Amino acid sequence: MDVGLIGRAAGMFAVTNLDDLVLLAVFFGQAAGRRGQVKVVAGQFLGFAAILAVSVAGALGAGLLPDGAVRWLGVLPILLGLRAAWQAFHTGDDEPVPAAGVLGIALVCFANGGDNVGVYVPAFAASGSLASYVVVFLVGVAVWCVAGRFLATRPAVARVLARRGHLVLPVVLVGLGVLILAGAF
């Protein structure tokens, strides 16, 4: 695997899933004992696998587009970034967190990451290295689970992420869209 590709994929995963890190910290904080922690991890992987499945299907469909058209899919992350900026400055960020069962966590992960599909599809379609992205993203989920557990034991860190994560996301989404439009993927 290309080191640059790994870096881009890891960066994309990190910035599009900052909110998941906060949610994981909350879920781990609610989880009682080892069995509860296993449910959090299983739910996160199940929900993210669904996001990846939808994204891969979309990227493969985008492969049917004429040459040069795929980069125009970069408009989608720009629009999502503008929407995230609008929400960050005009609405509260109070997401309900359901009980920490496997299915509940998977559904929250999928619903929370639905906008990630709009970022992943054009990046996957433009990269030509779909399998590499999927591998890096699955490793990212494992790292996020470890980090979420770590944050669950440090409430001050979780509060900072919860307060500032929504401000970083719009900037990164717009930047990612510009890179896709420029053909950097």
C-alpha cells in the first residue's frame, strides 16, 4: 500500500468520524463491565460496515460515469461541509443516545455516519484503491474504539471534543471536496 494513500485514508476517516469518537466515549461510559464493552465494539463495527457497504456500492456505481465526471462528485462533500457549518452555528448539537445495545449502537453509528457516505463515495470512486480505503477504515474503527474507551475514563477530554468537534468537521469536508474536485484522489 502507498504510504500517501494510507495517510489520506486515515485522515479522511479521522475527520469524518470525530463525532463518532465522542459517541463511543459516551457509549463506553454507559457500558457496564466487559460484556457491555464488547457490545459497544460490535455495534460500532456493525454500523460502520453498513456505511462502508453503501459507500462501496455507490463508488462502484460511480465507476460507470464517464471519465472526468467522478471528480465532480467532490461537490457533495463541499455541500455537506456547508450544511455542517450551518448546523454548527444555527442549531444545538444534542444527539439522543440510546441504550448501549449492539443494534442500538449500530443504528446510531449508521445514522450518525450517513453523511460520511457522501464523502466516501466520491473519494472511493476517484482513488482507484477501494480495498486500501476499506482496510484503513476498518483499522480506524478499531483505533476509535480504543480511543473511545480511553476518553470514557477522562471526562474533561470528552467534553472538549464534544464542544469543538462540530467546528472542525465543516472545514475538513469543504477541504476534502476541493481536493476531490482538483483530482488529488
